[in-house]
Amino acid sequence: MLDTTSRWTLGLALMLTGVGMPTVAAAQEAQPAAAQPEQIEQPDIIVSAERRREYRKDVPLSVGSLTGENLSVIQAGGTDIRGLSGRIASLNIESSFGRAFPRFYIRGLGNTDFDLNASQPVSLVYDDVVLENPIIKGFPIFDLSQLEVLRGPQGTLFGRNTPAGIVKFSTVRPDEAGGYFRASYGSFDSVNFEGAATVKLSETLSARFSTLYQHRSDWLDNVRTPRRGDLEGFDDWAGRVQLQWQPSQPLTVRLTGQWRVLDGTARVFRANAFATG
């Protein structure tokens, strides 16, 4: 049994506990609600990785893409197709022949062989047409609407199976009105001229003309054999003509022609240029 002093002490403790509990509850109610994290809206990116236009988030494939301003900045830099290297995760492009013969790598998978008959595990697709010849793979990039990198392995959906993946280019079609003009000048007499325009020929027939011209003077002095001239210069001109006929909504016929004229001096291979110290 508790004596009188113990009873008073226990009663006072219970009273203090009963008074303190509402105070704590009131303090908890006075605290502001936790701030909800802001939701960042992701832009809806349309890809054609399965030969039909759909949202990238709905495609069960590993796809990287470049569109709009990001792609225009790369094209305006005056570089060749190697300028795309590193712009999309896991895509690397190198060449031992300068602008003429690029080799593509996706996730580190590629073929270092620079023979013309070498089979490359990365394929290029221009408007659903496979470009397999290594010389054609160096075609300049201009007037593009979208670039997609489909990481492998890829089946024969685009005409050729590739263990490493596919680099897919989509050009601006004649049904997109308007055009553009872009020119720049840099060191070593570097010139970059690019332009395109869509012409409406009739209610059902339209055409798009686009061209690219790049120039650089020989900037590497050839002191060993001066009679052969300096090196590293080039004149590169490419063009594209598209005709599109759309007699009805379900039917669209498009004919595309591309050409390229490349005239350049030899490139210098700089392997082992620096001796170990």
C-alpha cells in the first residue's frame, strides 16, 4: 500500500502528464504541412524506333534522341558527322580518314577495322533506308528533324540486324513549310553554308531543296615535302532533293535524291606524336 506522500506524488505526476499531452498535440498541429516536392514536367518526345510514331516513354527499347535546338546547334558548328560523338550517351564516332570513313561505336561495341569490306556492327538509317557502305556513312548532316540512337541488339526491323545498334536520321520532309539559311566563317578560312526551302508545286505535290557547303584551307605546313603542298584542307558540298506526292491522306509517296562532292588534301595520322618522358 502507498502512504500519503506517495499518493500525492503519483496524483501530481498524472495531472502534469494530462496537462502536457494536449500542449504537445497543439504544437504538432501548429507545425506547417511538409512542402510537396515540385513536379518537373518532362517534354513529350516522339520517336519512331518501332517504325511508328509513339512517345519515347512508351517504347520498350533503349533509345536516345536529339531534336530541335540541340540538333541545330551541332549542325551549325561546321563539323562533319563526327560532331555527333558524345552528344548522345554511349555513342562514339572516330575516323582514320577524316571526313570520308567514320566508324561508329554504341556502348563500346564497334569494329576498328578500316577496310572498305569490313562489316560494321552499327548501321546508319536515313529515312528508313540502310546505308551500309562505309563511304556513304560519312554523308554530312544537315536539314534534319530528328536523330535517334537505338542501342542494340537490333533485329531486321529496318532491313539489317545489328548487334551494337542503329543510328537513325530523319530529314525534314517537304510537307513542313518554310526554310532556313545559315552561314559562318572561322579560322583557317573555314566556311560553313547551309540552307533549305520547301516549295509547293501543286495541291498534292511539294518539294524540298537543301544544301550544305563546307570549306577549310590547308592549315598544316608540309615542311618535309614542300612540293606536294600543305595538308588538311577540304571542300565539301552536299545536297538533297525531295519530291512528295500525297493524293490522299492514307497515301504518301516520297522520292529522295542525295549527292556529295568531297575534294580534300591528305589527313595526317598523329599516332605516337608524343614521346614518353
